[in-house]
Amino acid sequence: MARHKVEISGVNTANMKVLSSEETEALFLKMKEGDRDARDALIEGNLKLVLSILKRFHHRDENMDDLFQVGSFGLIKAIDNFDLSHGVKLSTYAVPMILGEIKRYLRDNNSIRVSRSIKDLAYNVMKEKEKITLEKGREATIDEISEVLHEDPIDIVVALDSMRSPVSIFEPIYSDGGDTIYLCDQIEDQRLRKKDIDINIALDDAIQDLEAREKYIIDQRYIIGKTQMEIANELGISQAQISRLEKNAIKTLKKVLR
């Protein structure tokens, strides 16, 4: 979040107050009596909850200020609909609503278009999910939502999946301070099995000249189809080390095959 400074009325949200459970309950009681200042205090006192959720989206190219505003709207909806009598913490109820607003915003502004019928079902599913979360103090199951909406569970799963944002295969997923491991490092490339016979022969000869451990990693990754993590567990070294050895081996093979 340090790269995306978020301010409200010129005040850095990092310096905003975080309410205690007792303060939150007292403000809710005042708000229910019509105290608008109490409502404003609840919103301001929980903005850090929005900021904590935005950390999940820091890798995206989206404007963090925009996402903060959208997340704040979800927080306001949660505060306006929250009921102390259910014995659920505000954060438990607010988090899925904040996430829901942000995901809806990202989906609606996504280059991948989803049909209107699936969007409508996704909206209804999220609405029912939020309702059950408030009533039961836990995450709603697919079967519960299916029973209420009279929709097939598979259709519900598809609708929820449509709300997920696409992820680049070059998305960094791990770094130990050395070489970064990307999502594509975890994916088996089936195309490597379709090379013509001449290239396969040349590649096999080049592989024989690799060091024993590099040769083993290349074989397990591109012939057997194992992930870097699986190989790391077998050899008793870190996944980052596997990544470095694999890249070195590929670099050597490229030199030989040119």
C-alpha cells in the first residue's frame, strides 16, 4: 500500500483511529437512535479494514484510490445493515461485503465479458451469501444458496467463478529474495511433447551434457510433468533453488541448440 497512498480529506488513512469492540457497540446503539455522527464515526473507525482488504489486490494495475472508494461503499452497506443482536463481529459481516463490492467492480470493468444472466445470478448469489453470513455467523454453503434461490449448484459455482479476475501466467507467486517464481513455472507445457523427432533427438543429446541434478529436474518437469514444488520436496531443497537450477539448465540447452 506504500505505493498507493490513500487519503480522505487530506488525512492519511494510516493515521486513522481503530475502534475497540466496546466503542463499536456504543456507536451502533447511538446510530440506531438516529445519531448521524455515530454512523460517520463507525465508518471512519473501520476504514483500515478496507485498506487491509486492498492488500489482496496490490499486484493489479487498478487504481488503488478507486478500489478504496468502492471498498468503502461496501463498508457503508455493511454498517447500515449490521445488527448487533446476531452476536457477530462487524468485521466478520463487513469483509465479504467489501470484497463483494470490489470484485463486482473489477468484474464489471474487466475486458472479459460475462453474459447478463450469469451476472444477475452472481449478484443474487452474493446477496444471499451475505444474508446467510449475517444470520448464521459463518460462510454460506453452495447447497444452502441453491435451496434458497432454486438454482442448480453447478450454475451457482459457475456464477461465482465468473466473478474471479483472470490471472497472468507471469504473476509472481513466490520470492525468497533471489529469483522470483512465476505462475507459469507451475504449469506443465504439453506442447513440448509435440516437437518433431529431429528436435527431440538434438534436445536429448543436449540434456545428456547437463549436470546430474539439472538433468533430473528437466526430466521430471518436462517429461514426467511434475511441479517445482513436488521436485523440491523430493530433493529436500527449496522451490527457489529448483527454479534457479531449471533456468540454468534451460539456458545451457538453448546455447547447445542454437
